Amino acid sequence: MANTVNLKIDGIDVSVEAGKTVLDAAKELNIHIPTLCYHEDLCVAGNCRVCVVEQEGARNLVASCAMPAQEGMIIHTNTHKVRNARRHVVELLLSEHNADCTKCYKNKNCELQDLASEMVINEHMFTDLVPIKNYTKDQQSPSIIKDDSRCIRCQRCVRTCSELQHVSALGVAYKGDHMKISTFFENPMYDVVCTNCGQCVNRCPTGALIEKNYIDQVWDAIYDKDKHVIVQTAPATRIALGEDLGMEPGEIVTGKMAASLRRLGFDSVLDTDFTADLTIMEEGTELLTRLKKALVDKDSSVKVPMFTSCSPGWIKFIEHQYPEYLENLSTCKSPQQMFGALAKTYYAQKKGLDPSKIVSVSIMPCTAKKFEAARPEMRDSGYQDVDLGITTRELAVMIKQAGMDFEKLPDEGFDSIMGDSTGAAVIFGATGGVMEAALRTAYELITGREVPFENLDITPVRGMEGVREASIKLEGLLPEWSFLEGVELKTAVAHGLTNAHQIMEAIKKGEANYHFVEVMGCPGGCIGGGGQPIPTTPEIRKKRAEAIYREDTGMKIRKSHENPEVAQIYKEFLGEPLGHKSHELLHTHYTKRKRH
Amino acid sequence: MPDKKLKRVDLIFSEDSVYKDVLAESLKKSNEDILKDVLDSGLRGRGGAGFPTGLKWKFTSQEAEEEKYVVCNADEGEPGTFKDREILSRVPLKVFGGMAICGKVIGAKHGYVYLRGEYQFLKAELEKVLDEFHATLKEIGFDFQIHILMGSGAYICGEESALFESMEGKRGEPRNKPPYPTIAGFRNKPTVINNVETLVYSFMICRIGAQKFQELGTADSRGSKVFSISGDTPIAGIYELELGMSLEDFVEEFGDGDTKAVQVGGASGFCVPRKKFKDTIIGFEGVPTGGSMMLFNSSRSMYNVLKNYVEFFEEESCGQCTPCRVGCQQLKLGIEAVKKGDKSAAYLKTLQKLADTMKISSKCGLGQSVANSFYSIVDNFVEEMIY
């Protein structure tokens, strides 16, 4: 066959598709070759040199991640030469690495540590000569800590930031032994174009890039008898948390998560999914209102397309890179922040609590949520609406600290109020989910009929394609919406900021004519968020997404407007979508930021 | 034993009153004829690596791409090399002529000279000559444009793939190979990248024919080469010499009577001690060089020489691959520690093993060649490393 090449690895014949690498071919044979700079999501760098192998006839060893498999190649992965070289490489990396592992947040979750252990490197032979270097530890960002002393310069973060996210907040500076991963003019992370998405954190093999953790602060709040500590959990946490607690990707652990939170000592275990449903009510209404003003009233001050606003990484991206489009962003706060604003108002009133005594904690698949919670405008309740945002990973650490056998926990439900949710809310966690949830509600609102898709599954907006488009013809509308009769509602979905960039460029050039665009900052949407269990690969994200849709299918109610607690809050507290109270608590504004 | 005697040659800098005619005639020849000449001549790259020039041209000419490039590597950065500067100052038209002929053979419309940052002072004059050259091409009726791009002072950008990255406006970091430049070079298009001197020889081969060129040198090292001779010599400078001479002859001609070692090929080359002068051939069958010949007499500390080289590499490594970035640091720290007595002499063996790893597992030629000088100096002057 023309499209396959045949080679021999460690004496075993293997055929692979042309274009595959030696590393790919070895994987086919279940031969493990260690890697560090290689990552499935990124272009090949070939710079750590841990994956070197011997190729017969070649003068030097070759990096298996970068070497294309070629016809007739004979490869040896485990020769004396190879082992010596790999060992040297790991020893060299350790010589410039701050290896005080017990003080490291990534202890036991570090690829360099794994390799050192695998190679039984118990003496760091090149360490003693290295002079003490003055590394910087940048802890000023509310989301991400960058510790250069632990960096092995593999450039995964750099490739992530430029290739996947089109942000390029991280780059390479200097050369030789001074070479380092740096930012624009070495400014702190909080003061550059970083979106706090945390994709670099997900891919950093060591502890050089980690989330800023608030584990101790959460424990302190829980132990404080004077405080009422409530917790909300984002949609994507419930299908990934298990991965950090010994379970396989794709397992739904909603019930166990609720049980674990209760056992950790939270006073009330609530659900961001509730405010995801509420977001749909607000955002759906906002979309229809915008369409009326723009299409019927020809009001040029109203901007279309409308962009979703749930993803704080995306928000910061557009604030930096496309500030001229801030008015296109939905004014809806993200579900986390809607929840926060309601927790210290509606919830406090209903429960008869003093809002100053409430500590509002969120469990998020996201590092940017930490930044979002700290935004100065997110204090509409009169207090900081969300006090502490922690990631799925941090929650897993707390569960381990508490000594729970997570897999054996019973399935429990959420508390009330603000614990009810629908299938539409849970799919917020996957790319296309907000779009699908919005369409399920908006379409029904204006036609009185369910969306014309089998079993409510709007499959054109699902999947892992970087940019997806879908349109729905609006026909047979209820009389009050007849002004939209015959409109072809054009939507688009993008995930990962490089795809967002692509969509924005198309819109800027006038090549795209959408009404409604969903953007999620992370690849795969929140399921692939920067706060999710490490590692992340396309395969793992696919499994998480499948779990999200399974969870949706299994829900009794699958449309946001049918959430009984949502109906209740409008009746008792908010009035109507986009009403006065909503405007005060659930909507926000954005800030133009510098481009570098 | 070398059978060639030292012989001066005058091809590169020879006066050329018939330059225009040669260019016009060459551009009229068939591509096959030119390729045959360059292949038959046995010319190998003069930048140091010595890849057969004709093959490079042939491979690139066989690529089906519309867009192809000729790049002249004038990022002369190897310590002890200064011949490209001289060539570009004295015979730039021959360099451009070589580029145009190559462009014809491979089917490129654009050529680029990547000029070492420190050679900024050459640029204005080169551009003037270039205008003249473009006018000549127009007269001849050949469509080819040469552009000059400046480097910014990084040694690594002399490595061809880092050079392309730099030309593309990116950080100068070597790429993974394969693919090689003949398939994916500048802008990922098929590219011939030749050293300044190689291009002049290509031009001269078209002028004098493959036969005349072949008569010079040895089976493995055809032709002559421009040497940059420096160090402890009363007659430092640029000399064009036939390849294949023994180092003994060379030292006799250029040494100061007290030569204890010659560093052949610059910091990334090999150090040859006096006792090996006789048996060392300067050429691809012996010790190859991109032109740098540094002579050291007995007043020199070879420890200082080595330390200087290692420091150079430590600073000039691009820093992306582990063996080179960290290895260079460790070699430097290691020889310092041995010299100071903080490490025993046996540590030199550890360092040599490390240098081995750097040689076989670094990503590009820089890291791979640090071992050359390290090994040859440590092996031959071990007592100077310790005491």
C-alpha cells in the first residue's frame, strides 16, 4: 500500500500510515518511549530530547516524536546508547530544576518526577556545580502562578498559548543558559494579555505553571463556625472530578460530588447548573430583544451578532484583542457570577441569613473563574459575589485530604433552593452546549413548539470541530414574535481561542453573517477547561463530552425554561427576564484592555 | 599520509573582466549541463558540513513546487572565520552570479542574502552592487531578484533552519529535520541554502569547467578553499589553498616556529596537537573546516582556549534543546571545578560522556559539535586541564 510505511522497532515489524512518527509507530506496538515536550494537542517541538531512539545507519540518535516513520527503518528504543542519553537528559533537566518536590503543588503529578523515578535517578549528578540562580515566582495573578525555578523549558506552554489559544502571552526570551519562558517585557502575568484560561497549566509537565490554589482558605471558611459556607458546582466538574480520584475519564460523578461536598462540611451544596438555566432565560430573551431592535426597529446601536459571555477566558480575550466588539457580548453574567449575586441576596433572604456571613465558594473547571470572581464589577450583592473559586483539581485535593473513598460514596442530590437544574444546563460544559440550550428554549418560546431535532439533540452544534455553524429557519411563530417570521437564524460555535480568533477575523472582514455566536475559551469547552484534571487529550475530552450528553439525556427536565426553581425565582424575586432586578444583579459590562 | 603539498590558488578573488559574459553564457546553458558540471566538479559545501553542492541543487530542482528560493548563508559567525566578509567585500558579483545560476537550475525567482548582523557596514555597498547586478540580469533577460536580509547577532542563526526561522521573522531556533531545506526551507518551500564561498565556487565552475576544478584537491575534497588564518602566526589573513595538504605543511607555512596546536574549524571544530600535524589532512577525509584555522603556540593555555569555546557555546546555544542548553553549562562548570580542584581529574571522563550525549542527541549541529573541541582539547591536553 502506498500510504503505509513498514519499519522495524526493537525487532518487531510494524506498518503505519505515512506521515506518522516513530513515536506513533512505537505506540502501535505498545512500546513506551518517554516524552516530555511532546503533547498530543500541540505541534512537535522535539526539544527535550528524552524520546531519543537509535536508528540503524544514522550517525546520531533521533527524536522519535519528530522523526517521520520511513520505509525500511530499523529502530532500537532500548540500547545502551539510548538509555545513557535519556538518563543524561533527565539529569541535566534536574540540574536546572528546583527539585524540592515535597514543597511542590505538583508533587506526585509531575512528568519529570515520574521520569526520574522510572530511571531510578537517586543521585543528581550535575546539581552540585550549578550556582544558585535568582528565579522569579510570579504569584500576582489571581489565577495562575508561574514559577521559573521549576520550568524545564519544554515550551509546551508557549505552544499552547500561541497555537491553541492565539494569545501568545507566553514566549521564549533570551538564549543559551539564560533562555526562559517569559511574558511581554517580563511583565507579571496579571499585566499581560493572558486570559487566565489555564491551558498552559493543563499542559505544564512540572510545577512551573499551576493554578493559584485557595484550598486552605476554603477549609478556613468551613471551620469558621460563624460562617455559612455554600458551594456551587459547574456543569463540567461532575464528569471529570473522578479522574483525579482514581476513576476513568467519562464517568459521571454528580451524586458522589454532592455527597463529598456535604461531607467536607459545606453548609449547603448547590448547583451552578441552576444559574446556567437562568442564564438561558436572560440570554435567550436578550437575543430575541436584540434581533427585534436590529432587524425590525433597525436600531443601529444594537449590535448583532451577539456573543455568549459565560467563558471568562473568552471575555478577557475579546477585551484585549477585539475591544471594538465588546457591545456584541451578551450583558449576561456567567452562571458562576449570577449564582454569586443571588446567593447573597435571594438565597440569603429566603434562608434568613446575614449575607455578610455567607461565604460563597465555587467549584469550577476553570482557572479564569478565579479572576472573574475577583473582578471589581462583580459585587452587585453589596459584597464580593463569589468569595472563592476553586478548580476541579483543588476539590479533588480536598477530598483526598479529608480521607474519603470517593468511588464508594453514595449518590446524593443537591440542596434547595438553587440546586435544581435541567439537561440544558449540564450541556453548558461542552462546546456548543450553551447554543443548544439557548435554542431549545428560544425556539420554543417563539414558536410554542420544541426544536425540530430528534430527542431535542441539536447535533449540528455538537462535536469537536473547531468552528461549527448551524441555522434554523424560524417559521410558524406565535403572534407576538411574528416579526421574526421567516428569519433564518444563523449561529456559530467556536471553542479554543484560536478558533475564536478565526471567527472574529471572519466577522471583522464581513465574511460571516451570524446572529448568535457561542465561544468557549478552552478546547472542547469547559470539559477541557484549565482547571480540569491533568492530563488532557482529544480522547479524554471526547469521553468527557460524551458523559455530559449522557447526563443531559438522563435528566427528567431538559429545557431551561422548565426548571421549576427558575420559574419560582422569577415569580418571587426577579420578576421577568431582563427586568429591573435582573438588570441589577445578573447583567454586567466589560472593559477595554491593552493589546500587549 | 597526505600526498598534496601546500599550494596557493587564485580562483575566488581572481579578477574577472569577462564576468558578464560568463553569467550570460551560464544562464543560457541547459539546467542539466550546469547540474552535471557542479556534480562532476565534486564541490562540497564550504560552510563546514560539506554536503555535495550539486546534490542539493539537484534535489531542489526535482521538487514540483512553484515557489522556490536560493539563500546565501552569509551569517559568518564561527569563531576565527572571516573569509565571507572578504569575499563579499571584494567579489560580491560572483556571489550573486552563483545565486542566479542556482536560481535558474532549481527554478527560483528570488534569492536572499542573510547577512551577519555585525556586517551591517557591508550592506550599503552590497546593495549598490546588487542594483548593478539586477541591471545585468535584465540585460541578459533573466528574471531573478536578490534581497538582503540582516541577521541580529545570534550565532545559531548560521544553522540553516534557524536562519530560515529568523528570515521569517521568528525566533532563530533550529527546526526538526527531516524535512530538509531542499523540500521545506524558507517559508517551507524548497530552498537551496549555500555558503557565500560555495556560491562563488559554483560560479567559477561554470566559468572554468568541472575538469579544471577537479584537478585541484583530493578524491574526497575537490578544489580549493578559502582559509581564515589567525592566532599565533606572523602572517594572519585570508588565503585560498588547495585542499588535501597536511597540517604539517600548513604550520610550516603559517606557524611562528612554536606552534603547539591548531584549532581546525573554529570553536565547533577539532584541536590538533603538534604530534599529529604530520598525519592530519585538511579536508573531508581528514579534519574538515569551514575555513577557520587558529594557531596556538606554547605560550597559550589550552584550558583557557577550551573555556573560551565552552563559554561561547553556553551563551550562543538557542536554549531550546536540553543537551545543548544545559550540557554547555555543565561542561563549563565542570572544567572550572576540575581546574580549581573541586572535582577530581576523573570528572573529566564524566564530562566527556556528557559531551558524547550532546553529540548524539542534540537537536542541531551546534550542540552536536561542542564535543569536537571538548574531546580533542581534553584528550590531547589533559594535564593543562588539571594543573
